[in-house]
Amino acid sequence: MSTITRFAPSPTGRLHVGNIRTALHNWMLAKRHGGAFILRIDDTDAERSREEYVEAIRADLAWLGLDWDREERQSARLTRYEAAFTALRDAGRIYPCYESAQELEVKRKIALGRGLPPIYDRASLKLTEAERAAKEAEGIAPHWRFLLDHAEPITWDDGIRGAQKFDAAQLSDPVIRRADGSWLYMMPSAVDDIDMGITQVLRGEDHVSNTAVQIQIFTALYAADFAAAQNAAKLLPAFAHEALLVGREGKLSKRLGSLGCDAFRERGIEPEAIIALLARLGTSQPVEPIADRAALIESFDLASFGRAPAKFDEEDLERLNAAIVHQLPFASVEERLPSGMDEAGWHAIRPNLAHVAEAGEWWRLVTGPIDQPEFTAEDRAYLAEAAVALQWSEDPWGALTGSLKESTGRKGRGLFLPLRQALTGMDHGPDMGELLPLIGEVEARARLGRAAA
Ligand code: GLU
């Protein structure tokens, strides 16, 4: 059976770094096993879902290079949810409820006040037929809850957290449908996972108790013979829940919730840096500037994920970004480079960059004009000698410094620094052996001459 994973964002906002991590891990899991990765838009909440967010989600995933094999949308699957609802209701696993939001809130407060967990008391389940009819005659439209089975503990072997056990009696029967007929997250998600043959559900640990509920929904649907053709075996997916992502200070930070692809792009962070960091963060594997996705996919292993919150540090991301930029091939950055900058130019300048956008500043050292510092009389004489000694070859820098070393007896800083300053106007920067051929013979001689004057 091949692996099928899904990333199921609700299009009620932009993706943030936590969502990106979930998407990445599901993508990697599918790739690791030669399976399929589904982008599923969880848009049952018509009021909060926006088409612009659907488009932004697609654009962000595309920018990150996380390609999906198929796209599904919950809003296109409403008849399927209706069928599941009917099947569960006929099986006695869904019941109508009449409490208002205020009444539920009062019940919650009373329970909490008594030191009890705020679990729904199933008052509506106990209503007689006549009492229900009376509520409806009053014009109260019911919302609907799924009836949890309290008999057996709910267990699963979590791919990250290990053996899990939940007592259903400690959970509220979840509301799965609102009074206006619209759907809440819980049941459609399970129906989709069945219909789409999802083999692995990998998501954040904030969904652990949802999984307990959804396992019962799966089981109830299967008992009611509700299975899609591609899932005739009535399998439950394997579940795994990742520890949450926290900020550097170890807390769930507001900042992470608003940090997304736009912010990364504006700061010149490469998708490969984000991928390299998020692929390994929170695992026992080292975070390294690995630009080769195949290598990251190859090493992806749920067993290496830890239970402790994963700390996202923006400084780590910057460091990783620089190391990734130093590896980027010309073809992948060509369009973002200043005009005229060729492959040799990129290779010369790339080691100096923290961000690709800085290439222009360094390229100006080649194209000029440059600002030279004031030189001492002694250095001016030295540079005059250099202008004469300059000879063009495969390696003009090696030849120039070799001959000047011999003729002047200078070495180290005294040999190199005035030349670098005269040729680039800077006292640090790209390797001169690579830079000098790019500056060219005529310009180089002119710069040395000007500095000597
Ligand atoms: N739409 C849900 C969310 O964004 C999906 C959760 C899931 O993976 O099932 O939290």
C-alpha cells in the first residue's frame, strides 16, 4: 500500500511557520515512500474562508517547492458529509442538541467551579421524543453531536508519541454540525481521510484529542459500512503528532504565528534554508545547511522526532541561509543577479553573501566606480610598482602577488591589503584570485595607477 499524506490548511489566513513545517513533513513523508501528497483545503467554514487565502497557500507552497499530487476541497464534498451524517445518525451515533451557547457556557463554568472537567453532560441525549418536539416547536433548531462510545479506551500507537490511551468519558461528545447545517472540522476531516485513502496523518500535537475522537468516528463510519471504494479494507491511518514549534525563548510566540513566506522572502531567506531548518528542527538529527532535498528526504524519519517543543530561532535561520546561499548554483539565482553578472562572478561573490540580494553591492566592486582610501607615500610607490608588474594570464593575481613578493620583500597583510584596497576600495571581500579576472586587465591597471597617483 503506498503512502498517502495530506496537508489540510483552513484558508482563514496565511500560512505561518508552524503550518509550513506540517506541510513540509507531510510532503517529505510522502516523498520518502514514493507516495502521494494531497493539498486539502479545509474550507467548510464559509464565513471565515477566503479565496485569496487559498491562492496564497498555493503560492507559498509553490515558492517553497512543496508540490502536491492532488488538490481537494471540502466545500466540493458536502454531499459526502451529508451521507456520512445520515449513516452515523441511522446508527444512533449522532444526536440533536438544543442548548444555546450561553447555556453551555454556564454549564462549563459550573463544572469548573466544582473542580470538574468541563465535559458536556449529554442533557440533550436524555430528552424524550416529546421534549425534542417541544423544543423544535419553540423554533430551536438543533446542532448535532457525535455520541462517543465510553465502553472501550481509545488507543493508538503514535508515530512520535508512542502508545496513546484516552478514556472517551473524559471527552465531550463533539459538535459536528451547527444548527444552520454547516460542518465543523471533526467529521468532514475523518470522512476525507477515509475517502482519500490517507495512510498517515501527521499533524501538530494540538490535535491529539481530536485524533481520539476521530478514531471513534472512523470506526463508527466503518461499522455503518461507510467506506470509499479505494478504502475497502476500512483501514485507519497511522497517526503521528509533532511537538509544537516555539520561539527562541521557549514560549509559544505570537511572532511565529505571523511569520510566513512573505516575511521570509522580504528578508532574503531562501526556501532551501527554511526547508533545511524545519526538516530537522525538533528531531535528533543535526540541523545542517543541506540544499539537496533528496538528502533531506532520504534521512526523514518520524522516529527521530522528540517530544519536547521544537525551538525556532530566527538567528539559526539566518546562519543557515548564508550557508545555503554559498552553495546555490548560478542557474537558480541568475534572474535575481545584477545584469552582466555571470557564473564566474556569482562564484567569486557568493561566499561573501548572507542574502542573494547583496550580490549587487559586491558586483559594484567589479563594475566600478569604486572609492579608494588614502594611501601612504610608501604604499603609493608599491602600487605604482604593482601597476607596472601586472601581467595578464590565467591567474593574474597569483602572478602579481608572486612577483611583488619577490621584488619588494613584502608579505602577508603588507603585500595583499594595499592591492585589495586599490583594486576594490575595500579591505575585505571576495577572493582576489577570482575577482581580478572579472575586473579585467585594463580596469585593474587603471585602478592601480589611480591609487599610486
Ligand atoms: N484544517 C485543520 C487545521 O488546519 C486540519 C487539521 C488536520 O490536519 O486534520 O488545523
